[in-house]
Amino acid sequence: MKTKSFLLLIGLAAVVQVASAQTTIYRMHVKMKDGSTHTVKTDDVEEIYFTSSQPYDPSNPVTADVESIHAPKEGGTFYVHINTNIPLTTSGPAEDVNPVYFFDHFLNNGPVSLSRTYSDGLLTITVNPTTYHSVDSREVKLYDLEETEAFSLTVSQDGDPNATLISQNANNYIADLARMLYNSHAEYRKADVEYTGLVEFEGFKAPLDPYNHRVEEIWNTQYQGIARNTALLQHCDAEGMEIFRPMCYVLNALLYYELVTFFGGVPYYTGMDSFEQMMMASLPRTEPNVIFGNLIEQLKTAMGSMEEKVTGYVDNSEKMYSVSKDVARVLLANFYMYQGRYMEAKPLLEEIVSSNRYLLAPATDNIDPQCSEIIWSQQVGMPTRTQANIWIGVSYNDYLCIYQTYSDVLLSLAECETKLNNDTKAKEYLNQVTSTKGISTTSSETLAAISEVRQRIQIDFGGYFAFLKRTGQAQSALGLEEYQLLFPIPRSELDRNPYMNQNPGYGTMTR
């Protein structure tokens, strides 16, 4: 770089004239080629100097002895020899900063952390140790004195295989989603055992009132979980975020199954547009078979990337987002059975049995978290579970929310075989449960006997009402009128959503 300088003679430029006791201030005005003008008081100027530099010429590129650097997770210092005939610097124009959104920080990854210096043809790059599971590469650039990029080198780094795969943001979000899930399932289970009389509680019997606060609580807790889950699902197309999609599909399936079996057709939210509508409570009902059809396809998709393993007791985020293929199989079978598609449900349940991953346990309730027959359960916070116990009035494991068990799989298989006229095989499955758990049945009719067993074991995880409805026993067993096979839509939902209508039989009820 060549520099020419001269001193501005302040005495000449800042001439002070005394006239009528007034002082004259002189200013320098520099007019630029773009038409702008820069002004400075001459009193403020000490020195003016001009510089000249050689700009980068692409026809004479800057080169180096390496094209890229790859650092181990521990980092290190690397030296790059630069071949150039012009002055270079690491200082360049400010780079564009892309907006960062909440879900951008779900994975435990980030850019290479480094520092760099350049002097006399030597570029020194120091890469810091990483705490990320995976590390994004970044470019180290050199510029001419006009801030034009003259050289770029890619720096990459190994991630730390012992670091967590997901970030603390993701851990917190999934923990909150899990809390919403067990809250909604607790409400579902309470309603199920009370409405069907498995537990005597006069406050939740047919006919239900649309103003019943429990009906509203069931509805609201399910949709709180759906809202939280849908928000995450919208981001599962981003790179790396696909690991959360199976969990999102599974939770969607469980939450909507519980809603539909209680309320029938409900607002069903899929894409981002409908998610915004959900926030405004502005979607009409979707028919149950349409909802089930979509959820079935989602589960089939999810199963392609789910593992053949035991999920069991979920007590951390990794187990939550990596639920097993058996969890999806049970949900699929439930959808098929509710639609009377027993031929499609049966092979799904048989795959679980033939895997030999589960064993029946003698307990009929208060199942231990490590019980060999649990397919899917979850750790639960004490306040939520204690509240549930008060409502139900029965003993229940304070640390366990049960979603699926091997007993339920065998009883569902017995149901399938009965519906497919294989009564001998149905009784074999039924007898496995009754003999292990020491349960006696009084009915010689297989479906009725299955119902007796479910009355004993299903308090822990709910779904007895759905079983009675899909097998055609609900009205006779519970003494219900036909309209009482569905709960009323909460009055608050009707007031909030102009597109929603009440279930038949509840339209004239007032507070």
C-alpha cells in the first residue's frame, strides 16, 4: 500500500476574522460521486491523508497450500501459507445475519468455533474444542483493502459423539409436550373409568351436560397437546428435524383417537394454515373416518423409520422422541378395530406377540415401571397424579402413566379372533391373561368374558368405553341411550368456534 499525506495548515484553513465582535467558522465540504456531501469543521481537522492500494484481480487468484481444514473434536491450531502479491486482511464487510427461530436450535449442533489472524502470507486458524454433537463447517475469508473477498477456505470439525443429540431447547420442549400428554391422558382415563362405572363417581355419569367442567377439561387438555405437537410437526421437514416426526405422528394418533372415541367428529388440524385456524378456533368438524384415515397413513409412514425395540418406561426426552414400532402397531390396531377392520388389526398385534419382547405379569393394577408387560408408559409428576387419584379414588402408581400394555394386546387379539370367527384361538389369548393374573370370568361368551377381564385391568390405562362401543356392547352394558355414546361438545367450544355444532341429543340442554 502506498500512502501520500500532507498537513492541513490549520492557521490558513481556520482563519478567524473578527468583525463586529463575531467569529467566523469555516467548514470543509466534500462532494462524493454519488451526490452525497460530507461536511466537517476545519477546527476539528488535524491531518488529511490519501492512500492507494492494489485491488484483488480475479485473473490473478490468491492461492494457498491447502484447500480446506478438518479439525478433530478437540480442536487445534492450523497454519495456511498464502500466495499473493497484494495486501490482505481478515477484516471484511459485515455478513448478512439470517433470522434465527426457536426450532432452529432443537438439535445440538452449531458452527465451528474459531479465531484467525493473518500476517505476511501466513494465515493462522485456531479451532476451539466443540461441545456439539454435530458441527457445521464455516468459511474463513481474506479480503483486499477495499473489502473485496479474495480468498476463502472451508473449516470443518468432528462432532462430539458423547454429546447429546438434541439441545436443551428441545429437551425442555419435549418435556413440556410429555407433561401435556399425560395430563390429557389422565383426564381421558378418569372420564373413561367413571363414565363406564369401573369406578363409582356420580359426578360423571350419563347424561352429561355441555356445561360440565370435566367435559371442557377433557377437550381442552387434548387440544393443548395437539397444539404443542402440531407446532413441532410443522418443522420436521428441516434438515435433521425428521427424527421428531415419528413421535409427532404417534402423539397425534393417540390424542385424536381419545378425542374421537369420546366426541365423534372434531376439528382436525394438519398444515400450517389450519394450525393458524386452530389458534383462532375456526375449523368445523372432520368426520371420524377421515381423521382416522389420515392418522393411519401417518403411522404407516412413521413405522418406516421406527425401531424394533421396547419403549417401556419413558423417563427422558430421547426415549420420548424415539418410541418403538410396537407403539405405532398398537395405535394402528386400535384404529382398525374401532372401524371394524379386524383382518387388518390382527397381523399388527401378532407381530408384537411373535417378537417375544414382552411378558405378562401377575399384577392387575399398580404395575411397576419396569414391568415386563409395559409397551409404553411415562414418568409422571406427583401433583398431576395425586390430583388424578383424588378424582378417581383408586390406588394408582404415583410415578407411572400407562398408555399400552401386553395384556391389552392379547385381549385385542382375542377380540380380533372372535370377530373373525376363530373362537378357539380367541380363548387361547384370553386364557393367557386370566391364568397369569388369576382372574376368573363368569361368561361363556368370549366377548363378554373379555369385557370382564378388561373391567379388572383397564382402570390403569383407559379405553374400556372405546372397547364397548366398537364391540357393540356399550348401550346394553351401561344402560345408555344411543346419543350418549358420544359426549357433548363443551359449551365453551361452541361459543368460541362458530363452525362447530353440538352432538345430537344435547342441543336443548341449558345450565
